[in-house]
Amino acid sequence: MLNEVLLNLSEADRNQITDNLQLLANDSATGYQAVENFYAESRLGASAWALWAVALRSNTFSTHEIKATITGINRTVQLTGTLVQGAHSIVFCRAITIARLSRLLVSLNYYGSVQSATRAVRNALYKPVTVLTSRWKDVDLGRFVQWSTFEPGGGRTFDGVNSADYIQGVLGLDRAERGGSVILLEYTLPADVPPRFPTVADAYSGPCWPYFFRVAPLRALYGLTMPWPEYQAEPPRPEVVHEVITGRQLSRIREVVS
């Protein structure tokens, strides 16, 4: 854990790193929650924390630079969390808005514009899954890291749920995209792609840090989502991260509207 790494540093380095993290915590609610998660993280290796320690010893950082430094380090240690056991035969599900999926496909150079990507996604909803897996067999379903939820006892995730807002809320997705339809991409993982616990390295490796991410408790069997306040009475959903897979693994795609 981070505190264990800090104890092995000189007092000057330890104080400088904790001061920098406190600056980040004081900057915003998202920064505060991120720092809470950094100290709570127990599934990230010592070598990853050592990289943090070296990079954060400067006393000339601005808050923006602290965040950028952490983001850069995290990108080098993604997908190093503890393996989630016994989950390979499970049907996983990625929930994503049409707008985000369309932007993803454009950023990966599969389509020339968001409009054409959106048309392709909507067209896919009405195709047999065999046609879709053939057309998208080499299309990546994520970028860098893929987040997924699942039913621990087996079965299909969100069967019978007809509210996109509920799905986004219990998964703790980006509130800025609230109000649109959600696409559920269901798939199984290839044998060589293991599901892992999400760590702070996975959560804070992009330009926009999530507020609704929490480190799973020590005895958890898998990651757990942090629902929006509107859904605080709902149980958190299981979640894992894994390497990006392609459309050839899809078993179903469906749209859920708000």
C-alpha cells in the first residue's frame, strides 16, 4: 500500500509526496476522492508505487502537474491488479452510450465521422449477432483498458432492466452523458485475457478522472461500482478490467433507452 512505500522513504521525500497529494485533495472533490483511493489501494504492486514515489518528490508541482504526473505513471502500470478468479466462463457486459461508443470508433479510425459511426452502431442493433461479429471481428471495443460488469452467478447482466439512467447510475458512469441511450455489449473473454480487479492505475489513467470510483474492500471477490447518490440504496455492481477485446467475442448487443 502507499503508506508502506512512504515509510521506507526519507522524511523529506515522504513529507513532499504527502504535501503534493494534499494539494491534489484540496483542489476538488474529485481530487479529494482520488487521494482517498490512493491511500486505500491494496492491489497495486510495490514497483508501481515506487514509480509514484520517484515522480512525486518535487516541490515545484502545480495541481495540474501532479495530476498529469500521476496519470502518466498510471498508464505504464495499467492492468496489474489482482486476478479475478473463476470468471472466464461468465458473460461480461460493457455499458456505453451511443455517443461515447461512436466517438471511440472514430478515434480508433474505424469511421471518418461521429455521424457515420453512429449510423453504423444503430444499424448493428438490427443485425443478427453472427453478422455483427463478422463485421466487427477486428474492431476494438475499447481503448487501452476495458471496464465490464457481470452477474456473479451467471446469466445476462441487466436482463429486464429498461432504464438507461438506472444502468448508468448503478455503474457510476460519467454523469455528463446522462440522458442518452445506453448500448450493452455482451461478450465472453478469450482464454488469454484475464479479468482483473480495477485499481487506481486503471481509474486515473485518462484525462478525465472519475469521481464515482472506489477501491474494492480487502475481502471483495471482484471490483465494486460506486452508484450515483440517486441510486445509493441499490447494491454496487461487480466490475473488472481487462485488455481490450474485439467484436468477434460479442454474444449480444442491445440498446436501453432512458
